Amino acid sequence: MPDLVIKNALLFLNDSIQPAEIAIDDGNISKIGKIVDSQNFNEVIDAKGALVLPGVIDVHVHFRDPGMTKKEDWYTGSCAAAAGGVTTVIDHPNTIPPTIDRSTFKEKLKEAKKSLIDYGINGGVTANLDHLKEMWRSGATSFGEIFMAESTGALNVSDRTLKEALSVIGDLDAVACIHAEDEEVRKKFVHLLKGNLASESYSKSRPNLSEKIAVEKAIRFAGDTRTHFCHISAHESLEVIRKAKAQNNKITCEITPHHLFLTTRDYRRLGTLGKMNPPLRDPNSHQSMWAGLNDGTIDIVASDHAPHLESEKQTDIWTAPAGVPGVETLFPLMLMAVKRNLLTIKKLIEVTSKNPARIFDLRKGTIAPGYDADLIIVGDIKEIRKEKMHSKAGWTPFNGMKGIFPGMTISRGEVVFEDGEIIGKRGRGRFIPGQGFKTVDKENLD
């Protein structure tokens, strides 16, 4: 007997949108058909002819917990995610303390038990190469983001450490997530521009060249290691990745919504609220990112949800912290882009669900029997308003833009968000251990 049946749904199946019903047992999809042959079930959800899509897997969030919970914590971050149709997140290591060994991994895992949705946790990389294996055995999803230049958390590594870390990560058959900005280039341009208080000067201080050089260097160091480039933003680095992917199928990359929907022109509206790493780019790079997304060079759209309080950002461009909230607006913006014919519904599912699951080895991201019942029942077009956001940050760089929001978000067969309200229970999310997890480390789940 199915626990739940979703009736009167539209699914994207076999490259077309078709009417269908979904049966769910014990949190997993058990059957899909035009009519689910079951007369006995515990609950029925009537989708009322709405499109039902796989829940979004956001592989790049910073929930600031532990250590910076005035900005965000695992509960508020996961509520923001659920309200935006995100049913799984992977949290990155630059918290306080940073996630760089078994002890700090276990500390973050303890805090993550507040999460409303499922989650993975990445291990950080500094001068801690002796600790990478223990984090992998403890259940780390992957490693990074590995910072090649100074950014939030001061975890940037030298070229030597990067090269050695990529070798260790390759031996573990894990994924290395790279924040590709070159530190020497950054230092040079910051020195030249430091006295310029115009917001646009920040983009000039971390130019396209910095990202291109870092990408080239990381590819050269990586060899056969599975290498994923976080938040690619520059036309030049995208071209390097495009050529490298033709020869090496272990290279993947992601883009953020803020690099798809914002450019340097938005500094006039945002000011220091538009500061992030890598920075906003010119319209030429912006257009290249859309082309790279549609031609398959870019594999994933991830939010790089990096919340700071609005009051913290209201200072000069050099003092303001870098980062913007985005986990709640990722899916609404991308689905609105489908409506605007900027990408297809098939591509949307690939870059927000299927590809993240494939690259990071998750049994999620697909509406098919045997997969987790992580689903979005699509709702209405709404204006993005900062006062409606669930993040502690309390603002959004997309304020006033249009998005198509979930009417309902379902995580493992449980409704966690419906009609604008969080209804899932605090702490119901599950830790998803990575592929290196060993049963001898099961105490990390306790």
C-alpha cells in the first residue's frame, strides 16, 4: 500500500510533458503511471494539473553554522532552501571552526541535525592533508571549496598545497571542488585599486584573468582527479574548461544565479550588496555563461548561498563582506528563465537535479522508481521580495525580480513547504554520507 499518491500531475518524461501519477512508499518513489493502480493509500495529494519536477540539489551552500549563526543556521538555511524547492544541500567548510578534520566535521554534523531537508557536508582543505582521509571515512561528500585566493574564512592554499591535496583526493576517488581565483593576480589588482571606493572597482580587483589563470593551473595540477569548478563567472575561464572537458571527462563546473542574472551594471542598484567572490562580471561574460549552460559546458547551477546581514554589507566596498543569499531564489529564477525561453525544461532538470546527483554520487535528482521522493509541485509567478525570504540575512540581490515559486516542496515523501508556509519538522533532514563513509565511523551519525 503506498504511503502517498500524487494525482493529476504533469511530469517531464521521455522529452515531453505528460500527465501522470506518482506512488510513494517509505520516502521512495515506487511507481509512476498514467493511473497508479492502488485503491488503498494513506494520503493523496492533488497536483491539480501542475508540473511536478525533481527537488533541487544545491551543491554549494554556506549555512554559517557553527560559528556565524547570526547570519544563518542549519534550520533557517534549510527553511529557505525548502521554500525555494531545494530538497538537498551540500554545505562548504568555511565556518568557525572550519571543517578540516574529524573533530570539526563531527561538530558540524551535530549542528546540522537542525536541518529541515537532507544534506551533505564537504571537508575543507588547508595544510591538513593528513586529515583528508579521516573526513572522507566520516562521510564527507567531497572536498572544498578549495580556495586558490583569499576569500571568506581565510582558507586559501598555496600552489604546492593545492597540488598535493589534489593527489590525495584523487587517491580517494573523491571530488575536489575548486574556487578558482589566482592569489597573485588578486594581490596585484587590489594594490592598484584599493583607494577606489566605487563598487565597480571590486570586480576590477578580481578580474577575469585571475579566474582564467587559476582554472588553467588547477587543471594542470589535477591530472585524473575528479575536479569540479565552483561558480565559474568569466568568459575566458569557461573557454579553458570547454577545451579541457573535450579531453578529460573528470572535469565539471557550476554557475550561480547571480552570475546568470546580474552583471556589473547592477552595482548601480545594489552597491556593496552586490559584492561576492568571484565578483559580478561584464555583460559579455554574462552572455557567455548562458551559452555555456545551454551547450553543456556548465554542468550545474548552484546558489553559493553565502548570507551576511544587510547591516554588515552597508559599508565601503573593501570592508563589506563578500557573499549573497541565494538558496531560496535559485529554482524560482531558473524556472522563470525557462518561461522566458532562456533554457529548456530538460536543461533545467539536468543542471539543478540530475547532474548534481550524478557528479556527487547521490541517489536523488530523478523522478523514477527507487529514487528518493524529493519533488516540487510548481506554483505561481511571484515577485521576489526581501521580506518574504526565510534566510536570516533578510535581503536578496534579486529583490523585485520575478520568479516561479514552488506551490509545494516534498522531501522523501513528506510535505515540508506548502502555499508559502514551512510545515516540515525541524531536524527531519537526514545526513547523506559520501562514498568514502565506513561503517566503523558510524558514531559520526550519533
